[in-house]
Amino acid sequence: MSEQELSHILLHEQTHIDRRDYLVKPLMFLLVILHWFNPLMWLSFVLMSKDMEMSCDEAVIRKLGPQVKSSYSGSLLGFSVRRSGLMTGSPLAFGESSVKARIKHILAYRQPTSRSMAACTLVIVLLLIGCTANPKTVEHPAQVSDSGYSVDQLLESKTKYIGDASKVTALLGAMPLPQGLERAGIELTTGSRPYALTINYKVNDIKGMWNDELQALSREPLLHNSILLFSLIDNADIINYSLADEGINYSFKFTREEIDKLLGEDVRPYGADEVGLRKLIDRLESVKLTP
């Protein structure tokens, strides 16, 4: 090879050495071996090798000046032609990787101005900040009505099926608890009709207040909750309640037919939107248990 070709090749390979590409490339080979089944790894390897060679070409042009573009491209082409019949293993060789694209890139290459470099650096910094930052989530409090119902959460958790346990649980969480009761889990009956929801409660501070007194404290608030549940769970047929304290159990239930009769209409349309749901909540105060 000529002295000029030798100079170009040595500068190119010296750039690889200065950048520790001889360490990066084996590491990439190892990753491709481990992820041989992943086409994205092969694509990444090819693109990385191409960028690596083009970057070294740019470094040589910057060092020798733009006037060597033609001679450097000729060296690259000539070296590639001489090596075209050889099977080589390392894409670090001067004229072996993406020669056509590299020659086009060299001829079109212009050294970036300080202004464009500063702009690129700023964009990269902003992207890094945006991708690595972990901003604290601002939690907006749920919109709660005067009666203690979270209207937003109720509408968000509306479901067609009583078997959707996560949404049913979310609906219960958006409703106020009667005084002295603590939720103790739910049970879903979805195998065949009637489809039922059983809500278990534990009595936590009403010792000895069973039968009439406990009914007065719990049944009416739970009736109101049941009305909303029937409006927001389309296929619910029965809602059972089970209250327990120290081995004493008290159970009762509401059916859809009972609720619809009590309000004089099907309650499901109320759950269609926020206006309807608020209208139903406003009606609850006037809904009383039949003596």
C-alpha cells in the first residue's frame, strides 16, 4: 500500500485504540452470542459497528482536514477491493464494514459548528433528564359528595359483571362505612343466577348492640350503598351482608327487584354518567327501609 493509504489506516485504527473499541466490540460479540435469538440485538450490533467506523472516519477527516476526503475515500475503497476475497472475523478492520455508506458519509461530512454542538448537547441533556427523572405523582383527592361517596371513583369502577372483583372492591372503597363496622372481605357468586355479592363486616365498637339496635345503625346506610351497587354493577341480582362479632352473626340481603320497587324504577341508568349518579345519591336521603 502507498504511504498515504498507510497513514489513513494507522490514524483510523489509532482512533479505535484511543476509544477502547477493542474492548467494546468483544463485549458486543458476547451479548450477541447470549441473545442470538433476538433480531434486535443483531440489528443493534450492525448499527453500532457502522457508527463506530463512521465516527473514526470523521476523526481522521477532522485531524487531516477536509481536503483529504477524496484521497481517504480512495484509500478506503482500494483497501476494501483488495480484501473482498478474504473472510475476516473482526469488523474493526479498516475497509471491511459498510464501505459504500462510509464513503458517502465521508464525502458529505462537514465538521459541526460549536453552535450546533452546543444545541445537540443541550438536547441530549434534556432527554437524559426527562428519561431518568422520577417525578413525584401528584395525587388529586377524589371528588367526594356531601354524603361521603367518591363520585369519580364510583364511575371509574363501574362494571357490567359482578365477577370483576377488583372493580367491585374499588366500588366498596368509594362508599362510606356505617358507624362501628369494618370490612372483612367479599365473596362472589358467579356460577349461575342469581349472581350475588356477599360483603362481610366485623363489628368493631358496638358491643352488645345486636338485633334492633344494630339493624338501626347498619341496615339503612347499607341499603343506600346497595342502591348504588345495583346501579353500577349491571348483572348483580343479590347483595348479601354478613356482620360478625365474637361468634355472633347477623345477616340480611337486598335484591335488585326489591331496590327497583323501592325507587319505582330500574336504578342502572343512574350509573351511566356523573349527572345521573349524583342525582341518585341525592335521592338516597329520602329512601327509607319499609317498616
